[in-house]
Amino acid sequence: MVQRVTIAPQGPEFSRFVMGYWRLMDWNMSARQLVSFIEEHLDLGVTTVDH
């Protein structure tokens, strides 16, 4: 599980790793593959994304 980082005493909290999805649609995945790909990151604890 990916560690969490608290930015300030009252939050927010981010995952230590950030997943970038900038060219996600260029990866030629089906809708189901995209959902599965994102769910895998969530399962690992990567909840911070950069679009």
C-alpha cells in the first residue's frame, strides 16, 4: 500500500505516488481496460492523479 502524505495539520492528504493520465486516451485501451487500469492504482493506494 502506498504511504499517505499530509500537506497541512488539517489536511489535505495525498498518496505518496501520483499517477499521470495526461495522454491516457492515446494508449488505445478499451473502456473496460481503462477502468481496470485505474482500479489497480486505487487498490494500490494511489489516489492522487495528474491529468
